[in-house]
Amino acid sequence: MTYQEKKSIVSLITAILIFGSYCAYMFPKAPGGADSTESFHYWGSFVIILTLVSIAAHILISIIFNIAFRITTGEKEPAFADELDKLINLKATRNSFFVFVLGFLAAMGALVNDQSSQVMFVILIAGGFISDVTGSVTKLYHYRRGV
């Protein structure tokens, strides 16, 4: 397996573990009122904290992955990205953004259909998670199968 494949797998597992553990911790604390100020405060802080925790964890795990990769294989991280790497990254970014936009539109559609703001936030958060997973899976797929 190449460095890029291993990095994609680690990124995928990291995204699933971070999102799953954070949601398992935070969802039981969700307020009962549908559209109260407390509800908006909860969901706003949920999204901001999830974003910050996810960024910090991805950076930390990327550093740990590079150290472990270097220790186990004796190789350094590739210092450059060739045309294939750039093309795969562009395809993964495109697919990820496409899924996120679909999730955003679904969240706005929930509001149009008179759903509560909690439903909108859950759809928006799930769309963000699925878009992150889609990007990692796309990278893994293209590194394994080609472009």
C-alpha cells in the first residue's frame, strides 16, 4: 500500500471516530425545546466545537501518522505532489463539495417543509460528516483503481 492510500485510510477512520465519539457525547445533552434560544445556542456551539475538535484532531493524527510511518518504514513523507496526486485531490474535493451542497440543500429543504431547526442542524451536520467521508473514500478509490 502506498503512503497516500494509508493516509486516506487513516483520515477516513479518524473522521468516523471523531464524529461518532463527539456525537455520542453531545447528542444526549440536546435540549428538548424545538426552536428556543437554548436550542440555537446548543446547535451553534455543537457545530463550532465539532469543527475545532475535528481540525485539531486531524492535525494531531496526521503528525502521529507521519511519525509512525517514518519509524515503521524508514521512509519520509513524499515531499511533492505529482499530477496524479493533484488530480485525485481535485476529484475528492469536487465530490466532497457536491455531497456537502446536497446536504445543505436538504437542510434548507427541511426548513421549507416546516421542520424544526433541530432537524435542519442534524441534516447539516450529517451532510458535513458524509462529505468528509466521501472525500476520503474518493481518494482511496482513485489511489487503488486509478483515475
